[in-house]
Amino acid sequence: MASGLVSLWHLLLAALRGYVIHPLQNKPKRKIDSVMQPEMETTFDLTAYQADCAELHNIYDTFFNRVDASMWTQSTGENPDDWTLHQTLAHVVSVAESLNQVIEAVQQDQQPNFKGITRPSDLVGWNRGQIAQLSQHPPSELITRLLASVKQAAQYAGVLSAEQLTRKIDFPAYNRPAPVLNLLHWQHSHTGIVHAAQLGHDANMAPF
């Protein structure tokens, strides 16, 4: 990656388009066969994806090691209902682990289990419940779990077949199915872009 912010922007574009863009590497790409829809990209750069996972792991590790203990109870926004830094970390961990659980189910050719979510309107309550539960765990444990989730995503990317990568999953929280390939990209974009500025708020540090 050229830099955290620029590279993560590339990853966001990748997530939206359904493939990995890697500005610094030109590695042989993994061919995905005809099970893909015609409008979807037909290559997946496994080497680049795993390299991005390794660098994101280092970015997260460095960032959280610089967070002072007093910051975990600070709000990440200006509104009374905004999450604390601890709650935000709990949220990104819950999503990262949930994405990996779905990916693992696909890898084992099992039906994914979306506990607590049967329709889009359940997502708000699910988020609240996950944050309340995981916020009971110390930040150090949550950081370890987040870093483990990044490594796990890289491992799954290496063992999923072409058919599994392009298999579409019906997410009860969303209005349309998504291919497993997108779930791998969401592991990068959710924490590294969607919540990056929120995690860095009032921490006297630049976002990821």
C-alpha cells in the first residue's frame, strides 16, 4: 500500500466493484470460472488481498497500541447518543467476526446462520445487543479479536474455491444477495474506512 488512507480508499472502491485493486502489485491473478455473473469481475488477486490483510493488521495494531487508556470511555462524536471508542471497537469486532462466521460456513458448505437477524429492521437491535455484550470485554481483548479476524479472513481467502468466492449469500439485513467475495472486501472497508475516522476521533491521531 502506498499509504493507509489512499490504499484504504482503493479497498473501498474494490468492495463496491467486487474485486481487489492493488496499486503497487502486479501479481498473477486467480481466475474465477463461468459461475460468475457476466457483469462481475472475473479475477481475484489473492496475493494482493493477503498482503493487504497483513498491512491492515499492522495498521490496526500500531493504531490501538497508541490509544491511551483514558480514551476508551470518550465519545467518538458530538451527539449524546454517539458511541464511545470502546463501543465502536465492540461494533467493528462484532461485524468482523460475523463476516468470518458466514465465510466459514460457506467454506464448509454449510448454511450461514444469521442469529437475531431475519429482516433489515432487525439490524439496529442486533447492533445494540452486540455492542452491549462485547463492551463488557476489555479493549485489549477486543483488539486481539479484531486482529485475529483480519488474519482469519486472509486464511479463508486462500482456501475458498472459485465457486465459493462467487456464491451469493442472502443477507437478511440487506435487500439483495452478496457474493462471498464482497464479504472478504468488507473485512477491510468496514473498519478501515467506514469507522476509521470515528475510531480516531479525539484520539489526537490521524485516521487509519
